[in-house]
Amino acid sequence: MSAEFSITVDPSVDLVRMQMGGLFAPEDIQDFLEMRRRAHAELRCAPNQHLTLNDLRAMKIQPQESVARFQEVLADPVYRSRRLAFVIGRTLARSQLLRALCGRGAYCFDTVADAEAWLFAEKGAPPLRQSA
């Protein structure tokens, strides 16, 4: 298929930055999970104290099997972040993401700058969660 993804880590600010795009087959999701495991090993903070920014603007509509697998990925407590932000356009992929989140405390933004501002704002009210 046409999945593309990258993960970078900035241990100085406990940030995991992901970019995902295209169409994900099960083997692509497994490759992504292995990359995520290696990336998390670079963090210096305590478990679950990192921030995650995931840019999904290039994500295509996913098969239901992939959406279900991503739902499992998002529910995994081992990799749960202190704050989780997604950058995604107002597309059907956004609706799929919101279904996959299943009540997880994550927020969607239209720009990377807005997502970063929320991630690094420790005080104040969070923005309203975007709905489908």
C-alpha cells in the first residue's frame, strides 16, 4: 500500500513527533509500532510523561481493519502520553480518528503551531475536543 510515516524524538522537551500519511495495511502498522518502540527508548522522562504530536494531514481514509488496529494502538497504556495532539484536516480521516480515540483525552488541531501551543501549555483550560 502507500503508507508513509516518520517519528522523531526531542528528549530535551519530552516530545515525540510523528507524521503519518497514506493508506495503512496491517504490515505497515506493525512497522510503525516497531519504529514507535525504538523512538520511545530515546525518551529520558518517566513512562507516560512525554508529549506526542501526530501530524495526520496526509492520511487517507483507512480500511475498517486498520481503524480497529489503530484503536488498539491508542488504547495501549505502555505508550500513553501525558498529552496527545493530532493535526488533521476536516476530512473523513478526521472522523475515523475521532472514532478510534474512543474517549481518549486527545485533541485535534488544524495547524502544527496550535497543537504545539496546547501541548506545551501546562496551565489553563484545554481547547474543546473536536467532534465528528
